[in-house]
Amino acid sequence: MSGYLLSSQGDRVAMANSVEGRYPFLDFRVIEFCSKLPLEYKIKGLNEKFILKKIMNGHVNRTMNH
């Protein structure tokens, strides 16, 4: 039931507003892992999602990564 509201009901609301939901980031394992990360891995100055961008550097086009 935990994924039901976001995946089915939330998808209708999102698509009605031309927004794509990013549900993998709501997986409880991802949330648990991220909650244990030090703050400096999450934000560096005004650069949000710092660790995601660092991990993806070299794997995706720079314009997609920043």
C-alpha cells in the first residue's frame, strides 16, 4: 500500500500537470541510506544533489548532469 498512492494516484495528478514523478527516490531503502549521509554529501554551497552529480560525472553528458 505504501507505493500505491504515489504510483497510481500521484501519477494521475502529475501527468495532468505535465510533470513526471520520480518514484525511485522514494524507495524506503534510498531514503534510509540518504538519511545517514553527512550533510556535506547532500549540499555543497548552493549546489544541491551534490553526491548524485558527482557519481554521474563521466557517465552522462555534462549538460544533463548540471
